[in-house]
Amino acid sequence: MAAPWWDSEYKDRSSLEYRVYVGNLPYSVDEQTLMDYFADYGAISAEIAWDSEMGRPRGFGFVNFEDNESVNAAIHGMNGQDIGGRKVTVARAQMRPRRWRA
């Protein structure tokens, strides 16, 4: 359980080892749609980042996989592809340090 002074939006997420970042998503894409696009590569879950102040998606998300081969195939197969009229950026997810929240 996270301490209350750490990022309150933290939730138990899978290891970043088998996770990709998907950027430039249209606001109309939801988690199920993102999963559908990455299903051929073995996606096991997807998450869309939300802007809590604006109440809408932030235009990027993450997709989790079971192994490194699936991650590499998804990056090579989906980077630059069209999703909802926009060319998406797909890259290996990077660890982001947790933020202090007062």
C-alpha cells in the first residue's frame, strides 16, 4: 500500500519490462480499442492516461505484454500506424520517478 504523501494516482501496475508507450492517440480511443489494435502482438492489458482536471484522455497510453518478443513485434509493427486518423508513436515504456504530492 502506498503512503498517502506519494502519488495518490499510483496503482499496482505490471512491470515496465514488457510495457510499451503509445503516443499521439486520438481522444476517442478507449482501453478496449487500444487492446484490439495490439491483440495480434499478444497484448494482455491496456491503460489510457487521463487528465483528472480536464476529465478527458491525455492522448497517450500503455500496453502490457507477457514477453520481450511481443514487445519488440508490437513496436516494429505498430509504430507509425494509423489509429483513429492519427499516426501513433510506439516505444518501450520508460520508468518515471514517483512524484511528491502534498
